[in-house]
Amino acid sequence: MLIMQTLRWRPQHGHGIGQAIKMRSGDLLTIEAGSLYPALHRLEGQGLLEAEWKVSENNQRAKYYRLTAAGRKQLSVEESKWDLLVKAISLVRKPT
């Protein structure tokens, strides 16, 4: 969900996705390359992301990912699931 959320705003290369998640979480979340790139490939294989090779801002060849229409729809589903989970956890934490 975090990867797709990051790509909601604009296409990005893998390193940029990891950096955006780290920055937006106040450095609380770090996604290691060994987890990030397999997740990107899996999401691409599921048709939720598309990718193309471009030249990065550092003048290096990089694979840029973008959210597909199916990815936007799936992100909405995942956000709903997350909201429900947060609500359920809040209910459990409340004193009786």
C-alpha cells in the first residue's frame, strides 16, 4: 500500500520510492532494497504498476514505475482495509 500511495502523486524510480516513504514517515519507516524491488516486480506482474526505463535526475538509467488504473483501484481497496483495521484495533484498545 505504501508503494502504491507514493506512486499516486507521480512516477518514480525504486530508490526514489524508498526515499519518499522514509521521508514522509519522519524516518520511522525504511524499506530495504531486498524488499522494495521484489515488491515492485510483484506489483508490476499483477498489472498494478507499469514501468519504463528513463534517465534519472542523476543522469543514470533507472526504471520508473507508475500506478495503473487497476493499481489506483487496488489502492482504494487497500486503504479501506487499512481504515477498517485501524478502527478495529482502536476498539480493542478502548477500556471496557
